[in-house]
Amino acid sequence: METTQATARRWRISSDELQFHQLKDCSQQSLPEDLGVGQSRIFQLDQDLSYIETRYTPSKDLAVLSRIEHQEPRLMVTLSLKGHSRFAGNSGDELVFSEGYTSITTLRSSVGERHYQAHKPTMQLRFALNKTWLDRYFGENKAAQLFGKSGTQLLNYQPISPQALYAAQQLLNCDDSRETKRIFMHGHAMSLLAYELSHLSEHKRPNSSGFNQKDAAIAKSARDILFHEFKNPPSVAELSKRAGTNQFKLKKLFHHFFNNTPYGLLLEIRMNHAYQLLESRQCQVSVAADLVGYNHAGNFSAAFIKHFGVSPKTIGKSTEVTIQPPVDADVSG
């Protein structure tokens, strides 16, 4: 809980005071230079779907005052990739956005402050979906359930799924020179949303599964270890120990939060990383195999074909057609 003195020291700026620029394919809002480095880029991917990339490193503890009014309710999906921020609403509602977690909220109107810490980098990806979008993909009954309450409502908060992290990387690294950039961005955004919104289709609500925030932190810790050590990964026993739990509990957490096993997640990480290496034409198949932890290129090729349905030799060779990896693969282990 913040003290009154700390709150008083925070520098306040209205969102209307942010510098606005219209770029080639998006609009951009930037912090004034005397408040640090920060900008939000807003992409309108289709009529009912907006995508916002926000990177802030303020030079002072900062509060950005905003008032948002929508003609129809919105669903907001926020992935916190780096740092932490907090939203404090005038009506007393509060939301915390923590690194490594996805928050799903609904709102009709929003009046409050977004708080950022001085000299602490923050990176967030946000997706704004209106009721028309939700009606199209979930049906009118589901949309009515989600928007049943007025004000701001937190629907789900849990570690970012590995598949969504991969899609987020693709969004952030999208080549600006591609004429088909918007198509690629829309595709990766839809893949990301398919994974993160799947929890809503299962009728889950925060804490309804019996798992708590400590369990979520354990799952996130184990996921991060595999992301950073996929070439020489720990055994499941060692991974469980390092994450602070036992093997049985870790497998249950992976099934709940990631719909996968530890081995299945490791395979996805390795395959997605290998695909990126091959698509960029930076290495041969044997080199890619070694870089993701395979001692034998033949075993790597067999796993790659099973995962993506194409040979690794075909990736990055065609100048006319770019093969994109499917976002849903059947992995067992």
C-alpha cells in the first residue's frame, strides 16, 4: 500500500498532455522529454481490435491521468512483459500489472491514474476488444456474461502462456519493411488472444480453481527457467526443486496454467526458437539443432516435422511464400 507522502511526490500528467504523432501505420503518444523516455504505439488491426505497445522509463515517479469513455464495453487483455505498473480508479478500483502476467479486464468507462516508478523500465502489450468482436468469436451469450457488471472488473490474472510469449515476440519483431506487416501483426495478435482468452471459455474466474498467487508465481518461475535454459534444461525433478515445489505439483500447475507438461513446453520453446533461427537465414539446420539443444540433426529434423508439419530445410528458402508455424501443435510428453 502506498503512503500519502509517496503519493504526493508523484508527478502527474494528463493523457491529453502526451505528445501525439501520426506515423505511417500507427499513432503514437510520447512522454514529454523532461519526464523521461516513453511512448505508446496504437495499431488499429481491424475495426473491432486495437493493439497498443507501451514502453515507459520515466525519470520521476509518474501518474498518467486518463478518462476513457466507450459507446460499448471493452475487454482489455494486458501482457506485462517487463516491469510493474498500477491503475488506481477514482471509484476505488485498483489493478496491478506485474511482469510475466496477463490481466483480462472489462470496462465501460475508466477514470483514474496509471502509476509508473521512476527509472524502472516497463513494457506492456494491450489489446482492446469491443463487444462486436467478442460476439463474433464467443457468441452474444458469452459477451453478455462478461459485461454483466458496470465499472472495471478483473476477469483473469495468471502467468503469460508460453504460446502467447512467442506470439508477443513475433509482434515486437515484425519487419517494418514488409508490405504484409499488418497481416502478420493481425495473425500473431489473433494467435495470442486465442491462447490468453481460452481461460474465459473454460468459465474460470480468479482463484476458482484452488490455485493461488503463490502457485502462479511457481509456474511462472519454472516457465522462465525453461525459456532461459532450453539448450541445457534441468530435469523435471531439478526444475521442481528450483521452482520451490515437487514434481507432482509442478505438473498440475503446468496443466492448469499452460495446458501442457514441462517436457511439452520445453519442446515448444525449442521448436519456436529454431523456427526463428531458420527463418532469419542465419544458420544451417545442423547449427539450429545444436543451438536449441539437439546433439543429432536427424532427431531435430524429425521433431521439427512432427511439430510444424514441414521440414526445417524448407524454412526461409522461398522468397515468394513464407511458411508460418501453426500456433496449435499436439505435443505429448
